[in-house]
Amino acid sequence: MGQTPRMELTDRDVPTVLGRIRVRVGGEGPAMLFWPSLLMDGSLWAAQAGHFGTGRRVVLVDPPGHGASEPLTRGFSFDECARCVVDILDGLDLTAADFVGNSWGGMIGGTFAARHPERVRTAVLMNCTASPAGLRQRLEYPLLTRVAKLLGGIRPPLTRSVVTAFTGPTTRREKPDVVAAIKASAERADPRSASWAVTSVVPRRPDQRALFGGIRTPVLVVAGEEDATFPVAETRAMAEAIPGARFEVLPRTAHLAALESPAEVNALIEDFLAARR
């Protein structure tokens, strides 16, 4: 497998309904906006920026309260996150974009496609769900954030819990660089901002299956075979709620497909976009 080309990106700060958002922008052509998972920033998509930035304008988002974006001081709704995407497009003078999201980003990509169909050409929704949180997630995730605040951040042994949630046996066994990147990103997260975000995205997330039934945008939904956070059956149910959605399962991949299996993800997205031309 060849080396992913490095993409030159420019930092931009954009005012939004959820505060100042840092985006990294590069390339020329049709816009492609990327929103990552909780506890990750826009660097999750480095391999996708390098691949697609040769013919597209890529926009990597540090989501609210993450990376170099403004810290969160309150919870938020998924509709506010979708409005945040609109604000980013407006701030960059972009009419519409192909949206690519992972986990939190995938859920918001669905909300964005349903609420703002005129601003999205296609949507790629990875490692995500349209269902509300089950009892286990409603109990475990708030506990993790409370402990993180007491510790002053996500530190061992909490990083072990994050790695377990975000990776499968293949990545933990064969991809130490991915494990190290996940640990580093989690440890950089501001515990108070992360607490607001986790609470909004996990225990308080809405059931979006009925909403997604109104999506008319072409959608690709991607599940990871080894994803323990959103197992294949749950992500498949999301795809089934979206009329005409294409559904794919990536083998030997867990919750952060873009980081764990970048070449496979790039090929899937490339094929999906080519079919829309």
C-alpha cells in the first residue's frame, strides 16, 4: 500500500451557533466536509484529506469543544450541530458539500441531510447510529466523563477504556500507531468540553429513525465489522431507515474506520461519489 500524500491545509476559525469552530481547509474543487467522532479532532481525516484534496476542497472540522475549537460551556442538540455545519459552509462561502462523518459526525451528517437538503450533495455516515442510547451507554459514558473531570483529563486507566471502545482486536493487535494516535487524541481533550459533548451525543441523543426516513440525499452508511460501540446490526438499522441508502461493512475494522482502514475507506467513498456523477 502506497504512502498517503500529505495535504497542505490552512487553519480557519468560523463563528457558529456552537461557538468558534476551527477548520482546516485545502485543495480546490467541489467541497467535501469531514466531522469526526467524540474525543477526536479533524486530524482523524488526514488520510482522506491527502487522497481527496487533489481534486476537491477538503474541510476538516474540529467539532464543538474539541481540538482548537472554542470550549463548550453547555450541552447541545443535534439540530444545533446541523446548524453548525451550515454556519461553517456560510463562513467559507460554500453553497453545498459532500458530507463525511464518523460516529458523532455520522449522526450529525444524517441530521444535516434531513434538515438542510439544499446544502448537501451526498452523505457518507460511518460507524454511527440513528437509535437512542441503550442502558449501558447511558450509564457508562457519564461515569467516564465524571472520572475524567476528577482526574483533570482523560488519563490512564481511562485511556484503556477509550481504546477498547474505539478499536477491535485487529487494530489492538496489528496497528500500534493507531492505538497511540487514539490515546494521544483522547488525552488532549478538554475534560469539561468533552463532558458536555459526550452527554449530548450519548445519553441524550434522540431517536432519529423517523427523521432519517425523509432523507432524499444519496447516502452511504459504513459499519465496522469489529465495532463494539455501534455493532453492525445497529448501523444496518440506520441504513434501513434512510430511503435508498447503500450499506457496507468493513472487515477487520472497528469504530474509527477512517483511521484504522484508510485505504479501504477512501476506495469506498471514491466509488460512491463516482456513481453519483
